[in-house]
Amino acid sequence: MSLSLVSNPYLDDHSAKIRLKPVPWEAYQRAGHVTQEELALIKKVDRQPRAKAESLLQSDGQSYALLYLRLLKKLQRVDTQQLLLVLIADALADHDDRIPLFTKAGESDPDLPYTPLLRILESQDDFVQLKSIQILTILLSAETAPLQGQRLQPFLNTLISLVNNPTAHKRDIAVQSLEAILPRSECRKAVWANPPIINGLVDILKQSPGPQMSYQVAFCFWLLTFEQEVAEEINKRFDIIPLLTNVAQSAVKEKVIRVIVATFRNLVSKAPSANLPSMLVAQLLPFAKNLATRKWSDEDIVDDVVYLRDELNARFESLTTYDEYSSELTSGHLSWTPVHDSELFWKENATKLNDKDYEQLKLLIRLLRESQDPTVLAVAAHDVGQYVKHYERGKKILTDLGAKTRVMELMAHQDSNVRYQALISVQRLVSHPWAAV
């Protein structure tokens, strides 16, 4: 893996300044922190032209890899840690062949290379933390054996803080690191077991980032959805289908659309029943039909678009009207689709909300309680009124489930349409005595 795959101007600019700063190596030697042999080696590369350092790494790379890691393990000053990290990164830059010099350092000392790098992730110095993440990303992603939890979890804990940080360069480095490690199955499982990382990625997309960051975050989701459990659960837990649909619809770069469509293909091929209903609610079918008419430079996107369009179309054609309503309810994205205002629909289907111990009715009530979206609240309040209108016994059921109290609260909502729909529903809830009393 090339170091350039995890790069950022912040790291580049600070690294250039750190290379020029003096470090008191002789003082370390006099204090007994550095041996005479270590001092001689480090002086040959400290503040020397890159060409000279490259020559030494070519001839004695293993000695220098061990030197940098051993010094990092025992020296605590921030400026010294900064320089050692820069020297390690310089050694790895554009030299994948040198990665084993560092990953195999454990043969000389079982603490190397990871213990000192993981320890300084807790540094209060931003550069030390971020440069360590950059180097760890390279080493971890290059390991041939499955990664152990004690190495991976501290790394992921730092990524959690970075991906949720408001500072742009911290988020950028975290996302690049995730892109680099997620091709590994054990890393996908570990990231999935740390929901704050997924939440951080979702929040980045919600902030309408530029095309490059949109692509990188979508690329992370694409990699994650190669895991069966992720494909089955990610939309249910993080509501990514409508979000990715919006990103793709507004994207100007083909690569952003390509990676999102590829993500949708994974979701459909691995977990169709979990994802197709939400895709239909998100109006992905007309979008897929539109994409299928465009000209693309990449043939892979054509195959994925056609696959997605055909699967969505087949599902759509097999849906009954109640299936459509149920899909909308399950997705949590209620909107003023025709079924809500259809008297015939409610006459034929109101009692279906009672099936499986009122499963669908409870979903409707949960939206009333939890949604912050005025449209969802207005539609949900309206549907409660329709349910009661066409199923008189529903009044007592709704009261027992707490829906009546919640609808009455919504009569004071700041949105006028929510207030109106809540008023109509309350009138229906209190207009007649309970038939079931």
C-alpha cells in the first residue's frame, strides 16, 4: 500500500517543518536514553538530504526500521516522537517493499511495531496522533495474518473520535484509513461492531461534502456491504438508502454514482427482502430507470444499473397496495403517497394494522412518538384518524398503546399541517363511545 493513499496537506506541511527541527540526540545519549550505536545511526539521517537517507535505507533498511521503532518506544518528548514518525513515514513513502521491515520487527521485540504506535494514539498532540494513524493504516492493511483485536480496537477507537470530529483534516484522514482497512473482512466486522464509526460516516454525508469526500464515504459503505450481516441490517439501523439515493441524485461526478449503485447492488443481491422495500419508498426505481438511459464511460456501472432497475421493477410489479403502505411504514419515511388519502384503501386494509399483535399499528405509533420530521408526523396523525374511522374498536387500542395522548400533544406542534391532522384525528378518537367497552 502506498503512503499516498492516506495523505493530507496538514500532515505534509507539518512533516516538512518537523524535518528541519533539531532534536537533542546527544543529550539523550548523555542521559542514558540512547546508546552510542543508536546515536551514530540516527545522526546519519537526522536533518540530512532525502537522497542520503534513501541510500542508507537501501543498504541498511532493517537496522533503521528497528532503530526508529525502538526510539519511539522509549522516548517520550513530543518533538522527538514527531520526528521519529516522520522518519518512519519517509521510509515507507513509495516503498511498499519496506513495509515488512517494520511489520517483522516483532521478531526482535514482541512489542514492535505496534505497541509504541498504539500507545501514542492517546497523545494530546494532533500531529503525533494523526501521523501514527497514517503509519498504522499502512502496516495493519499490509499484514498477511488476520488482525488481532488488541491491535485493531485501539486504532478503531481513535478513528471513532476522528470521523466524528468537526475538523476537516481529521475526518479526511479517518475516512482514508477506513478505505484502506475495509477490504479486510475482519476489519469490516470490527468496524460494524463499532456503530459510532458508521454514524460518523452518515453524518459526513448529511453535511453535503464535496464530490471526493462523498465518493470516499460511499466507497466505505460499498466495502462494508460485502458482509452479509451488514447488508441485512445497515439500512434498518442507519437509514442509508434514502441518504445514498439523495447523494447519487445530486452527484455531478460519475464515480460517486458508480460506487453508490454498486453499494445498492450489494444490498439487493445479499438481502433483497431487507432492502428492496426501502429502495422503492426512496423512489430509487424511477432514478434507476433514468440512469439506465444515460451514457457511461465505465461498463461496470451499466451492468449494476440494469441489475438494480430490473430487480426493483420486478419487486414493484409484485406489490399490492398494502405492500406499498407497509414498506413505507417500515422505512419510517411516510409521505403523502396516494394510499393515505384513499378511502377505499382504508376501508379494505385498516384492520390489517392489527395483524401479528398490532405490529404495523405499533410501527405507526412509534413514528408518532419518535419522528422529528413534520411530514412524517402529519401523515402518521392522519393515518391514525383513518384507522379509527374505519375500525371503531381501534379507539381503545390506540388509547391503551398511548397513541391518543401523543396525537393530542401534536395539536400544539409548531407545524400547522401537523396541528391540523392531529386535530382531525383527535375529533375521530373522541367522537363516539368505545364499541369495545
